[in-house]
Amino acid sequence: METIISIKPLLAVLVSLLITPVLVSSKTPNVREAWTFAAAFMMFMIVVSMLPAVLKGAEMVYTVAEVLPGVPIKFKVDAFGMLFALVSSSLWIITTAYSIGYMRGLDEHSQTRYFCFFALALSATIGVAFSANLLTLFLFYEMLSFATYPLVTHHQDMHARSSGRKYLLYIVGGSVGLVLPAMLICYNLAGTLEFTSQGFLAGTGSKPLMTILMMMLLFGFAKVAVMPLHSWLPAAMVAPTPVSALLHAVAVVKVGAFSVLRVITGVFGTDLLVSLGLGSVICYIAAFTIVVASLIALSQDELKRRLAFSTIGQLSYIVLGAALLSPKGLIGGMIHIAMHAFGKITLFFCAGAIAVATGKKYVSQMVGIGKQMPVTMTAFFIGALSVIGLPPTGGFISKWNLVLGTLEADQSAMLVVLLGSSLLNAAYFLPIVYRAFFCSKEESMFENSVKEAPVWCVFPLVLTAICSIVLFFYPQPFFSLAELMVQSITGR
């Protein structure tokens, strides 16, 4: 595999970091948002410029500084990191447009602070995606936690502050209390924290120690929201909808899932986990989360809370795919990061558009809304299909590979979980769409005066819904990147 030394990974991280002083000093909202768009496009173009080399099998590396012997702050752009960076950087552009319509539509306060911390959060996300070792990943993971706290507590009321405290308790408490000591033990065992294709812990410790380390890292990266360390995510729905959309459908939660997949593949390695039998243990933890979260979602009347519990379950699909330790399972888990991102961000965008146009946030209040907001609810239907895993949406591609992964791994119980949970997904999404469009005039809760949200809210959700359909017919480059990564991990 060719290794290319390039400063591009560092530049991708720095773009949104360095734009924050400019945002603070901007005189008008239009100037501030123009700079935000400029930074988002610049980050995306830097990421895309590295794509051809990665698709050819090369890796780009850049060392910033050596902190400990053999443990530098270092970036490495491989196929998996590129997949995640493409998703995050592209959706930042779309969410910036949506943020303008939402924040202005509701005349939200402290919009400059909002855009500044949004930029910092994206910088941290790209830093995680391009981390070459566990130390670098940990530093950017922590940066993301503190950058998103002001976004979660944006409204500054008692409810927001309470949710913010829970957010920090779970996210920072998990990483400092579990990941940090696990990382120290890993360094003591292996003398390195560098991610490798077969894991740097292979042959370094006993089965009980490896089991403890795996559980510490799985639960310590609490952004992945495996139960019982999940309640921070529904609490964080108090944030403005664009925050929920990008950070809790893409950046924050996907950083958790990405980190766990890095641990499984780059710290332990699939061969070690197979020999220790830990794959099945992780599978059952993920399966429990999937089923319970889906059942809880059925009972939620507030739309964003229903989406939050849906996200908890969907994140564990990603963990389950990796824990199957089969090529198809790994591919399914990796591309589900992208497919779920486009589907779920569409659903959050729709929830925000409904709030802007009608002020409604409960499912029971949305009977007949499809006749007044047909574009928004059609996009909602497409996003729901993707999360359920039905064609013609990208979610079908990732769930198809996850199902094949269970067959490859001879995990019939996990096959039942995947199929059963997809039925539960349909049970908590499709009735919303049905009641929105198919109700009598007497049952409708809306008058003809209700119209679609402003164009800055509607255009982004239409675009992400279209992307969900396009990814069904052309799941590239995400599928190719996942295949490349799995080939490097498994050798086949």
C-alpha cells in the first residue's frame, strides 16, 4: 500500500477551526453565513481532492508532533476515514443552508455563537475521521464533546442546562473514566497506539484483560449510545433542530460509531476478536439496544424524541455489523454510517420544517399535515424508507449487506433481530406518513392557511431525500471505500 505524506488532512481540520474568529467579527448575518458556506465548501473540496488517491489504495499521512515515544498526534487518511469525512463535510454544506432558514425563521438568539461552535464541531469530526492513532482520536473526540455542549444548551433555559449536564456526564464521563485508562493500559501492553489492519493488541494480553478493555472502550465511547449509556441522546434533543440533524444524526453519534469500529478493526483486529469470542458478546449488546430502542420509539409522541430513539437503535446496527466480523457485515456497518446519515438528517430536517411552519412538535398533532406540506412530508416518507431499509433508498443497500453478514457469520439470531427491528422501524414511522396524507377533512388538524416552511428549510430536505434515492442506484463512492477497507482488514 502506497503511503503519501501530505498536509491536506491537517488543512481539512484547520479550515473550520480558523474560520471561527472571522465569524465572530462578521458585521452582518449575511457576511457571517457567507463565510460559513465558504469554509464548508473549502473543507469538502480538500476532502474530495484526497479521494482519487484513496480509491487507488493509497494512504495519506501527516505527523503534527510526537507527544509520547511512538505516539504522535498524527493524521492518516484511509478508506474508512475518507468515507466518514465525505459524509460529514458534504452534509455540513446542506445543514448550513438549513440553519439559515431555521434560525432566521424562528428568530433564534445567539446565532453567531451557534455558527461558531458548529464550525468547531465539524473540525473535531474531521479530526476523528483522519486520526492515525487512539490518542489523536481521543483528543478530537473530547474537542467535539466540549464544542457541542453550547449547541445542546443553546436555549439557555433550565431544561437545556439540565440536558447539557447529562450530556457532559455521559459523554465526557465515559471517555475520561473508561477510554483514558483503557488507552493507558493499551499503551503499556503494546508500546503503541497506532491503528493497524490487524489491531495493535494482538498477542499482548490475556482473554480476561482483553475482554475488560473491549468493554471499557465500547461503553467509554458513549456517543455510540449503546444501552444503558444512551439517555443523553434523547435529552440532547432540546437543541435546535439543525443541531439535532447534523450532530445527532451525523457528527456526534457517528463519531461514536466510527470510534467503536476503529477499536474493533484497528485496536483489537478481527482475528483477535474471533479467537476470544468477543464478537458475539458485542453482537448481543448491540442487538439488545436495537430491539429496546425500537420498542421505546413506538411509544414516543414527540417527533424528535421518536427520531432520537430510532437513532439509538440505528447506531447499534453499525456496531452489530462490525461485531459480526464477517466481510459483508463490516461493509454493511461501514456504509450504514452514510446511508443512515442521509435518511435520518432528512427526517430531522422535516421535523424542523414542521416546527417552523406550524409550531407543532408532537406526532399526534400532525394528522392531515401532508395535504398542507406535501413536499416536506414526501421527503419525510423517503427518509423513513431509508431508515427502515426499503428500496428505492440507500438504507436498503446497507441493511442488505448486514443481513448477508449475519449469514456469513452464521448468526441466525442476529438475522432475526435485523428483520424484526426493521418491522418495528416501519411501525413507528409509516403511521405518521399515513395519517399525514390519508385522513378525512374532519380528522385533519390543519387549516388551508398552513404552508410549507421557508425555502431555506425546504430545499435542504428535498436535496437529502433525493440523495437517499440516488444512493440506492449508485452507492458510490461509499461502497467502494468500505470494500477497500474491509479488504485491508480481512485480506479478502
